[in-house]
Amino acid sequence: MYCHICGTKNSSGEKRCQKCGTPLKQVSSTEEQIWSEPAGLEPRNAPANGTVNKRKSSPFLWVIPLLLAAIMGALLTYYYNQENLINAHVKTLHLEAEKAALGGEYSEALELLDKALAQRPNVGALVKDRQITEQASNVLKQMDEAANLLKTGKLSEADKMIQTAAKTLNERQEPVFDKVRSALNNRKVTLAVLKVKKEIDQLTTVEALAEKLKTLSKLNGKEAEAVKQQITDKLAGISYKQAEQQVKKRDFTAALQTVDNGLSYAPEDQKLTKYRDEVLREKKAFEQAEEERIRLAEQQAAEEELRNRTGAVYVTDLSAELDEYGDLYISGSVFNQGTRPISSVALIVSINASNGDYIGETDVYVYPDILDVGEEGYFETSYYGVYEAANVTVTNASWYVE
């Protein structure tokens, strides 16, 4: 039996060619007669002249295998090239998807990854990247929903959603989550700002507002800056009103402290800055007026002191009567015309004759011992042995000022 591929002769009953391994075709008896050699020394159908005819092998036996091999090679080359083209396309899609995902364009990235997976569904990198991108997209959608909740004032619900997203992002460190992480930080700032803003209307003291301003100092963004400005304006307004009340009470030092404290939080507030200058002017005017008042008060006090010490005693109703024994009975009244009580008032009464001759003098004490302001006291005494009508005058008075 001969191999129909390489033409090698094989033993009868062999299933594969001993040379090329090709499965052998089972030939009929007629075919065996064609391909088998005749028995004996001479070939069958040899010419009678004794010459031997050798059978020529067909050239097609070698052409067919070559053609088949060429076809198979072309098919394999075409298949290889097609696979390379698909791989290159998938790689391009993968790179574009990665770029889109890193840029935060998650929908576009998912669409590109789906196209790549349609051609290479079993590539692990594509499957994993799609899962990561889809998770980032879902968290970003949660952040958008949280933003809507914050706009409608549903702070509690938004807070829960933000906390859930934060927990998810804590477990993911891939760069593809950068946009989501940025959105999360923005939502946190917005939430903190809205919480503070909700409390502002209930705060009425500089200290409480300053504490909220300190809380917001760690936050950035337009919303945070807007609320900071709102707190600063309200803080300046409260400081202004407090300072006004303190100025009305003439407590200028406290008013300046209040204004300066307000300016430490709102240094650019024009109203508060101008009012500080006004407080300084009023303080200076008040101090000048106070100095003048004190000067006048001291002057008045000095005058009153001098009056109390030198002119408090006013003598009235002074009289002198000669009795039947020739003695002179002297009496009168004293008023305290000073501004403070006086005590121990003593008078020296001088006695002169009708012609002016000096007769003598005597001491007399006023009673009661202490005279309040405007109170009247009395005195009386006798001068013995005058024996004639006489004139009396008080030449000196002394007392103690209480």
C-alpha cells in the first residue's frame, strides 16, 4: 500500500504512513493491483522482447501537498494578521478608555471598554478596569445626588450619602478615583458650610460667631468664602451696636476694645473703622470736658473749704444789756452758712464804752456744740462790773469743720 501524500510503500494493514504519518486510504483490490508489483522477477505486462518497462510516477503526487501546505500557510498568515489587528484595536480602545477614566469621563471610558470586551471578552485587564471604572462612575453619581440633596436642604440624607462614599474611597487608591475624591471633598465643604450657615441666624454674640469663623477657616471654595463673609459682616455689626451702647454710657475704653475686637475679624469693614475714629474723638472730647469739670470741682471744693474754714459762722442778733448790778449781759445767734457741719464754735466778744474806749473782751461758746449746714446756734455770757452802757462786737470766731 502506497501513501497518497509522499508515495512511500507501506505494509498491508498499516493505518498511517511510516514516513510522513498521514492516515492511509484503504484501496480496493483493483487499486492494489495498480500500485503493487507483480510476483516473480519480471514486472507484470513486460514486453515480449524481454525488456522491462519501468512505471513513471505522476508529478501531481508532489504538487498537491505543496499546494495544500501553501494554502494552509496563507490561511494561518491571514488569521495571524487579523488577530494582530484586533489586538492592536483592542489595545487602542483600552488606552483611550484609560485616558478618559483618568480624566473623569467615566461614561465614555465604559463605552470604550465595552467595545474592547466585545472583541476580547476574556482579557482580565479589561474586565478589571471596567469594574473599577464602573465603581468610580457609581460613586460620582452618588456625589451628584448628594449635591441635589444639599441644594434642597436635606443635610442629614446628604451627610449619610457622603459618609458612604467616603468609606468606599478609603478602600480605593487608584488614580481613576481622583475626580470622585475631588467631588467628595467639595460635598464635604458644602455640607460643613450649610451646617454653619444654618446656625448663623441663631448666633448673637461675637464669641459664638468667631468660633464658627474659626471652623470655616479650614474650608476652601466659593461657598465657604461667602459664608465667611456673612459671618464677618454680622460680627462687625454686633461689635458696632455693642460699642454704641458703651459710648452712650461714656465707657469709651470698653467701646474701643469692642471695636478693635470686631476689626480683628473684619479688618476691612469700613463702617467699623470709621466708628473707631468717632469713638476716639468722643473720648478725647469727654476727657477734656471731664478735666475741666474736675478742675472746676476742685476749685469749687477749695472755695467751699475756704468758706467752711473762714466764713462758715454768721453772727446775728448780737445784743448787750446792763443789768441792775452793773454787769453786762451779752447774747446772740450764730448760723452755719458753710457747706459742711461745724463744731466747737467759740467767739471773742470785744466790749467798748459808748465813747469808744476799750473796756475788755470775753470768750463765749455756742450751743449746741455741732451745727449742721444752715442750722442756728446760740450764745450768751456776762461781763461783770461795767456799770455803764457799752457796745459789743465779735472780733474773732473759731470752729472745727466736720
